[in-house]
Amino acid sequence: MSKSLEIEYKSMLTASEYNRLLHSYQIAENQFVQQTNIYFDTPDFLLKAQGMGLRIRRFENSAEATLKVPQSVGLLEVTDALSLEEVNANVQSAQFVPEAKEVLAYLRALHISIENLQLIGQLTTKRAELSIPEGKLALDESWYSQQHDFELELEVPNATFSEEDFKQFLQRFGLPFRKTQNKIARAVHAQQKLHTDMEENQ
């Protein structure tokens, strides 16, 4: 289990902007990692109402569960390491993993039990991550519910780095600042839209 404070800025990219950044930072194919985020909430979205997000992240050989909790600055991340076997056994039936002990303990303090949780969306990302003077930079290409997008995320070490600093960072590459929903919001919205479209076409 780990707890950490995440202070992060993000902006959506076009495909050409994304490729330009890959070239600028000379990112090779072997620097990419693929991960799948599997998102959970209660049927009435109690976590979303409190600005929280709950996911299982599955890598090639490992997995983890993370609960993100808003703080006065940034997000508190409560994370439990998991095995792929633990994740696969539960996610196939759209269930959250009982082995995520610290995450579930935090949720129980909010009167949310594992029985209340349901799978609400999935998103797969091909990510290149590198350390730069400003912090940790991630360049993401993501797929979810027939959607495909590109995103830049910059995680900074402390709150002295502001949104204005982030905008100036983007300007160095000739990039505009685009207000960006987080991945869970994009994945859930896209899945809901897909279900609506399917129902209308029946």
C-alpha cells in the first residue's frame, strides 16, 4: 500500500501535436507502456459526487488499485498493489477486488462497501513517460468506447508550479492550453453515449 499526493496538469493534443512531442523528446517505441484503466463507482455515483475516482490499472505483468481523493491542493492517491490473477478473477464479473485492503478501508470510512461498487468504464492507454526539469511528463494515446484521443500530462513536485506555468510550458512547443476532463470522466461519458446510441438504433 502507498499514499502519495499528486499535483498534475493536463491538456488534450491533436495527433500531429502528439507526434511532434514524441519527435521533440526523441521517444523510442520501447519507451511505451500499455495499461488498461478499469473504473468503478456506486450506481448513484457517490464517488464522483465527492470528486473522487476509483480505478484498477492493469499492466502486462502486474496491477494496482488506486483511489484518488481531492485535497486542498492536488489529489491524495491511496494505492494497493495487486496480482493479475486477483484482478482478472474479479473484473471478468465486473466486481471490484477484495484484495485492495487499504482502498476498501478508506471507502468503508465513507460508508461505501465493496458490494456498492460496479464497473462503469474502461480505457486503454499507450503511455510514454519521462522525467523533465518541470516534473514527470506523460504522453498518452488512449482508446475507449470507439473513441481515440491524445493527451499530455505533467505531474509536478509541489504547488509552487501553477496553471500559468503549465501554459507557458505548452507555449514553448506552440501548443494551446485545452481544458481537459480526466480519463474516468471521458471513459464514462463515452460509454454512456455508446449505450444511448445503441438503444436509439434498436
